[in-house]
Amino acid sequence: MNRISTPLISLFLTLSLAGAAQAQAAALSFSAALAQSSQQPSVVSARAALATAQDDYAKAKADPLGTKVTLLKAQQAYELAVATLKAADAQADSQIVAAYTQVLEAQDAVKVSGAALSLAQKSAQVAQTQFQKGGGTEISAQVAQNGVQAAQQSAQVAADGLGLATANLRSLVGNFTSVAAIPASALPAGVGPAVVETVIGRSAPLIQAQQAVAALQLQVNLLDPLAVSASQITAVKTQLQQAQSGAANAARGFRIQAQGLYNAYVQAGKNRAVKTVALQNAQRQRSADEGRYAKGLISQLGLLQSQIAEQQASLGKEQADDDALSAYYALLAGPSGR
């Protein structure tokens, strides 16, 4: 029979020691991770651009020689910079939330795979003992040992996944040892469809399309028939109509995408409710099995199976919570943040 490999034993010893160290060290909180959003390069750049646009707009308003055209350009540049910063903030939040939840899920996956490996090892020991005493078959013992190898592979995959997720989050927020659970209050309750309008209202691409319409409308209003030919006036009006059509199409397209993000958020909430019920059922089953085990009605392996089922259901609930939170922040980021 194959024995558990020394590297796997070392792996779980390392994870256990790391877990103990993490318990002593303060874990990165969700709020602390989100606080790093303002330091993301895209946000820093957008903030600097807004400061410049705000200064230019102030100068344009104070310039006694300024024209309506130059003032409108400065105003539009400022408004676009405001929208761009809001979008950059929302996108940075969404990226950090996605990376944070991936680490959280990976940490839990390591725990669940470790428990599953423990169960597989005990099952293999029982099967081997039964075979040696003539109460089982060699095939059953080998199947159980194959289960150990499969559990070892799953544990390794979970450990690798945690390493990759950790590296990804560190690239956004800096160094940390572990991440703390996300508080239930982090996901706002009762987010209604009106949020779609909020998302649409700060879309930089849509604002640009609308600004193009406003600029052409001003140009049409300033055209002097005595100084400009009829063909030139017609050409500008045609450009205005095209810009209006383009802005309307952009608004429709963006609304459809924003509504799709909202629908995904709603669906994530429904899935979260389903996983909550599944966890409650698993918890009740584990509690009942503990009582049965205490009375000698089921084996230790049976109790372990129930405990692992609860851990798996807990991980499923964790993933559903994280999906709902990620869907919410993806909605706030809008289609451009996907």
C-alpha cells in the first residue's frame, strides 16, 4: 500500500503552523482592504486629473475674455474628470472585493480539503485493518487508499489556490498574513433597481457622448447666417443629429448592460438564500449525528462525514455571500468596470 507522502505531511504541518501564526497576527479586515482603493494607480491618476480640470474650470470662469465655447469646454472637462474619478474608485473597489473574497474562499477551501484528507486517511486505515483481519477485501483497501491520494491532490490544489489568491490581493493592498471574515453589514440590504440610474449617471463614456451633443448644440446656436454659408450650417446640424443619435444609442446600450449587472446582483442574492438554507440543514444534521455518535449509533467516520458536509455547506454559503458582495460592487463599477 502507498503511504502518505512526506511532502504532504510537511505541507499540512506548514499550514497548521501558519494557521497558528495567523491566529496570533491581526488579519486584514475587509474595511482595511477597501481603504487601499484610493491608492490604486488609476484612482491616483484620476484624482490628479480632476484637480487640474477643476483649476482650469475656475480660471475659465474668472477669465473676462473667455468665450462661451471655452467655458463650456472647461466645464465639460471638469464634469468628465469628476465622473472618471468616481468610475475609477468604483472599479478599484470592485477589483479589491473580488481579490479579497478569493482569498477568503481559498482559506476555507484549505480547511475543508484538510478535513477531507483526514477522513480519507482514517477510512483507509479502517479498510486496511479490516483487510488484514480478513474482514475486508484488498480491492476495498486499495480503493480507500486511492481516496487518500485523491484527497491529497485536492489539498494541494487548495494550497496552490490560496497562494495564487494571496499574491493577487497583495498586488492590490500590500502584504498581509490572512484575511478576516467579511461582516454581514458589508452587503447593503434592499438595494433597489434605482441604483441602475445612479450607475448610468456616472458613466464617463455616456457623459462624453452627451457632452458632444451639448458642444454641437452650442455651436449651432452661435452660428451666424450672415457670416456662415447655409451648407456649413446644414453640415453642423447634421453632425448634431448624428451625435444625438449616437448618445441615445449609447444610453440604451449602457442601460441594458447596467440592468444586466443589477439582475446578476439580484440572482446572487437568491442563490445566497438557497445556500443559507442548505447550511442550516447541514448544521442540523451534524448536531443530530453528534447525538447519535454519543449514543454509539454511528461510527466516528460517520460523524466526520457529517462534519465535513457541514464545512462544505459553510464554504458554499461563504461563496454565495462573496458572489453577492462581488456582484454588488461590480454593479456599482458599471459595465466599464467589468
